[in-house]
Amino acid sequence: MGSYDIERYLNIRSAYGASFGPDGERLSFLMNTTGTAQVWTLAGPREWPEQRTFYDERVTFASWSPERPELIFGMDEGGNERAQLHRLDAETGVIENLTAMPDAKHRWGGWSHDGDRFAFTSNRRDEAVFDIYVQGREETGDDARLVYEGDGWLTLSGWSPDDSRLLVSQAYSNFDQDLYVLDLETESLEHLTPHDGDVRYQSANWAPDGDGIYLVTDEGEADTLYLAYLDLETGDLEPVVDGEWNVDGIALDDETGRFVYSENVEGYTEVTVGEFDAADPTAFETFPEPDLPGGVSGGVSFGPDAERFALSTTGDAVNTNVFVVDVETGEAERWTDAPTAGIPPESFDESELVHVESFGVDGRSPSARGTPEESHAGLSVPGFFTLPDDHEPGNTPVIVDIHGGPESQRRPSFSSVKQYFLDRGYAYFEPNVRGSSGYGAEYASLDDVEKRMDSVADVRACVEWLQDHPAVDPDRIAAKGGSYGGFMVLAALTEYPDLWAAGIDVVGIANFVTFLENTGDWRRELREAEYGSLAEDREFLEEVSPINNIENIDAPLFVLHGENDPRVPVGEAEQIAEKAERQGVPVRKLIFEDEGHGFSKLENRIEAYSAIADFLDEHV
């Protein structure tokens, strides 16, 4: 048994989502001290913070007005993701619901520079699509002005420097987007990025003069994302920064031209701070690199005049906190003091980046499902492997924790759950199988549609690597994953049943057909772009769905889900648990009535992970 129980570990706090107030003296951030993320403010580094919201539900973001002591924050109900926008008067503490349409999603689009208006997208008119709205700071509900009727998944990237236009992104998949400019006077939309095939246009920011856009893209058949400048008059796209690794994104102050961009180097963040040349938009000077702890940073917010910026940083052994960085010197100062629940930070274990050889891509992947053919060139699958300090050679159980997405990436960031299981003597392995983001477009495409099970075969290769590791007990390996990672768990258990001692499926997909039929209308087209469509690929989707291969499963199974999940409906959990139980598989099912796609409330997280620990102790 470990030194501390799960409740102690789940009381390790995180501070993130920082936003500077208009005077530059106050900082807002989100912290989960009460068990769910709420808005807090503080006036200086490591000062005593003031809690500003007091809800049972999670707050998803908070953004200060650029001119007044007020901020807007988002909050849904019971994890249903139908966020409403609320205005908090920072002087009086009064909170007002600005949208008050609980059946619709509202996606934040930013304040105008004068702080008189804000913009958002919402599916009020049609649940399947997002329209663009502009609303005055004191207006509510129906007062919002519908400025453009959309026909898909629209997101706003900010107001032009003169507040006359909005930058709009439309997503067709995670690897295909378009950018537009919406003129608010004429309500006309100008298409900026006509293209053929899948091209990413992401993290778009207005240049200071409003004549161009900075963004990250892979236009031109680049494998990784690079930083580019798009001239709005000519339509020319010019590279600014490119390299071997993805430029994850850029934050830009459109008054000064100062910026922060990040590169994702095998999961670790490298931050560059600089200032663009007003005469040449592709030229810039750089400032000293900030000295930040941990391995992953993001969520940049500039203060007034862009003399400093706030961001969050985390690492395997570093819980998430907000740092403020001086732009010109690179000096980084920690502002928040998210506690570690009395657990010594030096007791946290750090991961090792490893690479596992799987089957290659020049031969055929699993021709007979579950039996990959040999290929001439193996594919290197990266992952993070963590051993507990006091592991016993040949006797260490392992949790293989598979990320969701699938276009996502496991990175060396802090996880209280992982540290809890390490403290209990489990090793932890977090693979980034083919299909993961962060390693280029080609790697991310290697699991698309008919290649879906190739990524499951990568999990098999990772387990075989673990079985050969001198610290690991090869008979005590468990699979765990959430969302799409839950599908991966179920698929691994049904495709390679002899590898596993147990499986834990959290809000996972059991049946691609019923998932696509029942997921939120606004998500279906995006997900079909990755998994295949009901119209064209139904037979294949049925073939690879774990629910239709349940007769192969041997390992005990624990299924957890939220009743209000809008992404992967709870029926996925109910059908896999019922069918596995009929097969004689030891099954446990735990459904939370007040949760959605994951568990945001502390009491539910305690119950869920206490139950998972008991389940693993029993079967692993």
C-alpha cells in the first residue's frame, strides 16, 4: 500500500487559465481548490488569492475585460458542455448570466478592444451548426445580434485591431480547417484559405496593422506545423518559422507585435518570445527564453503593453501553476501556489521518454486481425514510462494508460492519479501510438478509417516491450483509457486477450455505429472524418467495434461513465458491460448521474479512482 490514499492525491491542486486584468495588477486564474475549477484572482506573486465564484459546477474559462474591472466566464451544468457565459463584476462580486439559453452551447470568441462588446459562436438556431453572435457587455439572452449563420463547426479567433472584423475558423476535421474574415458592418464573409485536401490553419492571430494574419499551418504538404504570415491583400502565405517539430501555436499582442510561440519537441514544450518587425512581418527579434519548471507550458495571456505575460506550466513531478514572465529579460516568477495536499513534491516520480518498435507502414498491418505481418521497416512508437522508486525486479505491475482523441498526445504533465498508482507500486506506461498528434501529419494519419486497428497493434508492441523489461511482471499488465482511449482499451482486450490482467474503460466507445448515431449533432461530421461515415463505412465500423468481438475477452473489465456525456453517450458503457457480463466476464459498472465526458467533481473522482484502485488490487 502507498503512503497516501487517493483522496489525498486528488486534493493536489492545479492553477491555470490565467488572464490579466486591465490595469495589469490583478490576475485571474482557475483553480480546483473546492473540488471543481472556480475563478480566483490575486494581486501579486504568491499573495493570498481571492475566490470569486462558488459553484458546484466547473468553470471552463475566465477572461478579463480590456477596459473595465469585470470578466466573463463560462460554465456548463453536470458536464453537458452546453456552456453559458456569465459576467462577474470584480468590484461588487455580482454575477449575471449573459446568455441564459441552457439548451445551447456558447463558445467564447473574445472581447472587443474597447470592452463594450464580446463575440461568441452558438448552436442556438440549429443544434448541428454554429452561428456567430455579437453582444453588448450589459445585454443578455435574446439581445445578442446574430451576425452570421454558419453551416458547420465555427470558432472565433479574435477581433481585428479596429474592432470592425472577426477572424473565423471552420473545422472539417482535426486536420482540415479554413479561415475567414467576417466584416461586422456588411456581415459578409471573406474566404482566406481556399485549398484542396486536408490542410491545417490554426492558432490564427491578427497582425498589429490588421493587414495580415499570423497562424500555424501545414500548407504546401508540410508534415509538421510551421509559423506563417498571411497577407490579406495579396493572399500570399509566407513561412516565418519552420522545423522538424510542430509549432503548436502562437499568442500575439496586436498592439505591440510581441509574441510567444511554442514548439512541441517529442511532447516537451520549447517556448520562444519575441517581437515582430513593423516594416517586415516575417522578421522578428527574440528575447531570452524563460526558465520554466516542468516540461509542458501553455495558455499565454499578455499584460498591458505586453511587458509581461502569464502562462501555466507543469511537469511529471510539478503540479500546474501560473508563472508571469518578463518579456525582455525572460525572468519567470511563480504567482500561484497550488498546494500538493501535504505530499512532498520530491516524492513524485518522473517519466522516461522511450521508443518502442512496432510493425512498419510499408508492409500490410494486421491482415488477419490481431496478427500483424512482418514489415521491412518498423515504426517507432514513442511513450512515457515511469517506474516507482521502490520497484521490485520482475514483480512490478504496470498500468498502460492510453490517451483519447485519437488526435491527441500524452505529454510529461502532472497527473495526481498517475502519482497515486506509482506510490502504490504500479509502473505507468503512456504510449503515443500511430494516430497521435505531435509527430507530424503522416504519423497522425496512420490510423485513419480502415487503418483503425493498426494503432491497437501498436499497443500490443508496447506490451511486448514491457514484458521484456526487467522490472515488469508480464502477467500483471492492465489497460486503462478514457474516451477514444476507452475504445482502445476495449479493442486491446478483444483483439489481444492474452496480454491483459484487467481493463478499465472510462467514457469509452464500444460501438462506433451507435456512438456516431447518438453523439451530439454538432460533432458527428467531425468524428466521421476520422473514424469513417455511417453511410460509407458502416460494415467496417461494425467489424472493428469491440461490442461485436466481445466473445474474445478474458480479462476482468471495469466500465465508468457520466450520465450526461454529450460526446460518448452513456449507452456505450451500458451495452458493453451488459454484453461482457453475459459472456461470463467479471464486470463492474459505475455511472455518475451528475457528470459528462469525464469526472470533474472531486467527490466523484474520489469514488471513481478508489473503485479503480480496489479493482486493480483485486485482479492485478
